[in-house]
Amino acid sequence: MRNAPVDPQPRPAGPIVMYQNWRRLLFLHWAWDAPVIRATLPEGLTVDTWDGKAWLGVIPFKMEGVRPRFCPSLPWISNFPELNVRTYVRDRHGRPGIWFYSLDCAQPLAVWTARCFFALPYFQARMSEEPGARIDYRCQRNGAGKEGRFQYQGIGEPRRSEQGTIEQFLIERYRLFAARGKKLFAGEVWHEPYPLQQANVEEWSLEPLQQAGFFAANLQPDHAIFSPGVDTCIYGIEPV
């Protein structure tokens, strides 16, 4: 008997500060030793595990319609590729969320805004995303020597993740944590549960993991899944 699909999350109580549409996401994940991940986290966060393992994710996707709450989107600054490297954590209150090691972005204004107002480790990069039957995605961080390339597509009818599955653990995360100095912050997002499809991944790169300090040669992802995307509301950050 199949588990029930995940239900939508309740909307956070605070005011929306920004709208973002996340499109054509590839979720690549590697199982990792939990003590190794634990050693990289700031005080106040603990590693969240599945089957006793921590998980590292590399997620390339396209941002569209990015805008502050009271402003219209502008095509030349509101649409751009982004790629993040992340793991999964809980804070001292037991709340689950995401810890980002890096977020590569092709929009300088977005990099500046995220660093200044959300304390997130954004990096300027040269990036491209060519959608089609097969997505061709490229990312080269400014100052880095190698380009990361990803070729992938979603297959089959979209579905929601199911309760108690690894897809729910990896994908359905609605809180992020960030740090500035020794101060820890939390921010929330809201969207409908991700529509998910099987991912056909023809090419992937370990470069984003290596830039975050995680080295493994010829390591294939332990889990891969694709989403056509969600429309997202972004809320402010607050001290934990």
C-alpha cells in the first residue's frame, strides 16, 4: 500500500518579502558520513540524517519572476540560473531546514541582495540554462578554473512525494538557516509541494561539491529527481 502524498505546508505567519518562481530543478544527492558534515556546521545546528547518513545536494535550476513584494518583475534582472550546494539540518528547537554551503548565481544584484539581507553565501558565476527536451546547464564560478555541466530531463507524469519517503526528507524543506559571524538566522519559504518526475541525468559535475570542500572521485549520485518547478513566497529572516 502506497503512502499518502505530502500535504501543503501551512503558510508562515510573517509578511512576504519576495516572490520567486523556481523552474526545472534537478535534485542530485550524495549520502555522506554524518560526522564529516557535522564538523562543517555552525553552533546551534545538528546534522539531519536519513538511514544514518547525512546528505549533500547539488541543485541546478532557473529563477524566474524574482521580485520584492511590492515591485513588478523585470525580465533583464528577474530571470537567471542558480545552483546551490546544501545539506539538511535541525536547529536547537528540533526544526528541520537547509544549510547552504554555496549558491552560485548569474545575477549580480541577486548576489548582493542575498549576501546583505539574508546572510547567504552567494557567489557570482557565469551560467547558462538551455531548456528543451534535454536541459543543458553550465556553471563556472568567477575565479574558479573548471566549468560544471549538467544535462538532464524529467520523465513521466508529475507526482508529489509521499509521506515518510526519502523524497519527502530531501525535497520538502521550507526553512533555511544562515550565519553571520557567530549569529544564526532562520528564514522560511512557502510553496505547494513539489511536482516530481523521474530524472534522466546524462551528465553531472562534482565541481560544486569540490568547491564546497567535499572531494570524491567519480562518485555517482545516490539519488536524483527532477521537478518542473513551483511558485514560491519568501519570508524574512530572524535570529534563532
